[in-house]
Amino acid sequence: MKLQRRDFIKGLVAVPVLGFFAAGVKGNISKQVEKKTIDYYKRLKIDRLEAPLEKLTPPTGTKGKRIRIGLVGCGWRGQALLQKFGYLHSDVIEQHTKNGEPSNWLRNLMAQEDLNVEVTGICDVFDVHTQRGVDISRHNVYPSNTREPKTAEVFQSYRDMVKSENIDAILIATPDHTHVPMAIAAANAGKHVYLEKPMAQSIEAAIALRDTIKKCNVVFQVGHQNRQQMSYKVGRELFQKGLLGDVTQVETFTNRNTVDGAWIRDDVRDHKLGNESNINWKEFLHDAPWVEFDRKRFFSWQRYSEYGTSVTGNDFAHWFDCVNQVLDLGIPESVMAMGGQYYYKTHGDMPDVLNAIFSYPERGLSLTYDATLKNGNFRQSRILGSEATLDLDSAVRMYKDRYSEKFSEVKLTGEEPLYYYDPNTDIDAISTATSRTYFKGGYGPTFIDGKIIDVTFLHVKEWIDAIRGVGKPSCDIDKGFEESVTFNLANLAYVHKKPVRWDKVNEKAVIG
């Protein structure tokens, strides 16, 4: 299905950003990129880059066994994951259908590859979300899906779901403090696991999960969908070719300036319907300390250290995984952090301002993270080398260092980049600041094999393909372990107000 540029951008404006799912051909991108990069390659003194030539993995669902999925946690993220398999709530289908005709967005979704997945189980502690999940399980929009619609079984607890013989694999999209116990239970029961980020709330939990996954014969994927973003693959190849020189500094950022962006969500959407009668409070708390029912804690759980992982787990974990896939940083030797909860004092104990430094003396570099929830200015991740600087988001911009020896003969004017890769043009046409930040950060579509495809779809496809024996997950347990240990070291440094060192031999944090 052809997707013109104006239709693509229009589609982004019309659809809630977290539910975006589109695939189409953008025929002029390849020509534009080729036209630009011929000169860039001459500047860089290389023949070409291999990353942009990557091909899509052929469909495995057409001949492979139908995989039965159970979803634990059917909030906005859980529903977005089901959408990647072609399952939509009836009101979403109605919203995108007029006079019997689907909208551009729905047509593009229907044209997406059918991964041949059936939703056979739903589990959520909030009855409203449970019922939405049941409705979603009945509505698969793929034309290739000609089977009679079935209704997913409702499970009161994930403990019951993992025992079901009618489920092959489990999606976990629940509060952070429940990630590891749920994933361990699923793996021990022989279920394949897709676990939303961040992987673990503590270093001890990360170790326990890693050891479990290593001994169980299951396919495990952490939900860092930016592993599929072409810009980071391009950045990795530029680094591996030695074009940056000696990398000494890596900068990452979080800039948000809305209540929703601060993860305060107890008074939005269907959350207003939540009360003691339709929320299983005990199941939500899991192993966290007992407190009386509190809507703020339930719907804005990310701001509470008992259930969440602070701004580092909420957002830095993404940016760390992005630069980690470019540079293979791994776990830092030591971390320092400072900041405070200065503005949003009505919810939890999460800091609104945070600065952290991650030291890698063996690599001769440091990684910094600067976060503020009171400024919405988007900043790209930045990798600083002796020969060039690399700015990364959904695009790649490489700038020559003024003292570069490698590129001393390259003459540039003003702020002209040494290399530029940005096939997803016109993203600024998206209407809201939140949406622009989301897409510029690389969370939305990417360009691969002549098509614009949602990165989360590619990430769950990679997991499903691996379950069928084709390929392997790009964010496996080892990458998830590096992410979890790194941001948890920062949280420990912030809480204790002391430097924290990673003892890699004994695998523990040393405070002070």
C-alpha cells in the first residue's frame, strides 16, 4: 500500500501517539537519502553504510504455528502492544471507520504483516482495563484473519495465567515492582516473555531474573523498541568505523513540562472510574508495604519508589539503551547523582530534577544524564569524539570537530553537518509538543527496506519470530541486565547522596 508523505504526516496528527501503528512505502526517501549521502560518503572517505540497506525479516506467521498470547497489564501500554498484533477495541475501530470505510490509519494497520497471534488471556487488577482487554481480544482487523473471533479468558492473577495450557507466551506491561516476579513465574512455567521496560526495580531483582532466564528455555525480550530505530543502527556503524575518533563524553537528557509528562495520571482518561470496588488493591501492591487504598498511588504509581523506578527507570533507561546499542557501554564502574523533588510534591517521592554522571574509566569516557520535568525543550543524545560529534534521535547528525585531523581537508560552512541521515522528514508537522518529543526521540516509526514501520511492531515481531526459531531478540536478558543495573546505581547514588561503585566480580553495589 502506497503511503504518500502528506498522508503519513496527516496520519500521525490524527492518531494518539502511543497507539501509532503504520506501515507504507515512502518511495522518494531512498532517492533523497542516496542523493545526500553520495557526497557524505566522500567526505567520510567510506564506500557506504550497511545499516540503511537492512531488509525486513520475511513473515513467519503465514506458515508458523499460531502463537497464543496472554497479557498482564491492560493499561495504555498493554493495549498498544495488542494493537501491534492487529487487535483493537471496538470503539477505536468505530472511531476510525466512516460510512463503512476505514481511515488511512486503519487501512495502513490492516496492511501490516499478520504475526498470526491469538490473544487467549487477559489479566489486570483494574476491572475497567480487564473488560477493555476482553473486548480487544474479539476484534482482529487483519483481512487474513478469517477465524471466528474468540474471547480471551480472564485471569484474576498472573499466577493463574502462567499455569494455563492455553497460553504460549506472555506480555507484561505492569508497574515496575511486579516485573521481575511475573517474568520469573512465566519463565519457570515455560512461557516466552516480552517484558516492558525497565526490566527490574532493583539490582538484586535483575540478578534473579537473569539467572532464571539463563536456565529456562524461553525467548525473552525487554521492551526497548528503539533497538529497531534505524538512526541508532547508523550511529553504531559510524562509531564502529572509527569516524568519531576517541569518544570521551556521552550526554543524555529528559525534558518534560506537563503534568502527564511528570507521570501524574490519576485524574485522566478512564482513571477517574477507579475505586476500591473495581481495583484489586492487594494484588496491585504485590510485595510492597501495605498502605490503605489510594487512587494517586495506583494511577500515578511511577512517582512512588515503592512501585516505580524514578525518572531514571521511566526515561533514562530508554536513552541509556539507545547509546548502549551504539557504543556497547555496558555497566559503569561508578555513579554519582543529585537532584530533588522540588515541584510535584503532591505525588510520591520521585525527583523532578536530576543530574547523574556514569564513569567508564576503562573506556576513558563518562556518560551524563540531565533531567528536568519543568522544561520541555527537546535535546538529542550526544556522543562527543575527538574527530566528530554525533547527535542522535530519530535522525543522525555528525559534526566535524574543529581540531579534527581525520577530516581536516573537509570544508564546511556554518553549522553544516559532516553527515546527515533523516529519512523521516516533517516530523515537526505533528501537532503537540508531547507527540513531537515522542517521535523525535525515535519511539514512533522508522524507515527500513523502503517502508515506514512502527518500531514497537518491529520489536514484538522480532520476539515472535525468535519464538518460531527465526533470529533472536536484540534486547535480551543481558542487555536488560546492563540497563537495570546502570539506572539502579543512579537511584542508589541519589537516595544515599554518595558515590556508588559497581563491584562486577561480586555483582553488587558498593555505596560510598
